[in-house]
Amino acid sequence: MPLSEHEQRLFEEIERSLADDPKFASAVRASDPGYRSRRRLVAAGGLLVIGLALLMYGVVSKVPLLGVAGFVVMLGSAAYGLQSQRKAHRPELRAVGGQASRRTRTRKSSFVDRLEERWRRRMDDR
């Protein structure tokens, strides 16, 4: 439903007043899931570099435990980064004044589903 001209002017005025409030802007930015996921990705990248440095130092200094620790740090940071990236692309589920539920997507029939359906039809024909 489109807004009337008066409502549009009021809406624009509210937008301008909120844009000038730095406290509100920082609160909105902090609650943005994309902002948090970018921060996690940067942290994961930093840990990945630290893990690589530990791995290289362990190889050069011939201390195998240090190299293994570096590899474990790299592996953990890669997993953390991938997890935060998946969370960034997943829509948030928030309830405003009530219960919320996820919509179930209708998925396309996969190859296995088609085979199972053929098997059921075959068994019914006998």
C-alpha cells in the first residue's frame, strides 16, 4: 500500500533525524548480522595468518609440536570463518510480538526421490 505525500514527508523527516544520531547509528550497526560476520571473518583471517606463521616457524626451527599447533590454529580459524560466512547468508529468524516459524521450502525432486517413487510404483503394480 503506497504512502500518501504527507506520510512520505514525515517518513523522510524521521529518516533524516535518525541519520544525525550517532548513538542510534552505532546501535543499529552493532545489531546488524552482516557487520558481526565481517568482524568474525577478519578475526578468522588474522588467526589464519598467525597459524601459518606458527606452522612456518615450527618447520624452520624443527619443532614439530609448534608446526602442528600452527596447523591446528589454521584449521580452527578456517572452520570459524566458514561458519561465520554461512551465518551471514542465513536469514535471521526474529519474532516481533509473537511466535515465528521458518517457512519450509519445497525442494525439487532429487534423483534418489525419483528412484524411490519408481520403486513404490513398481511394488504397487505387482
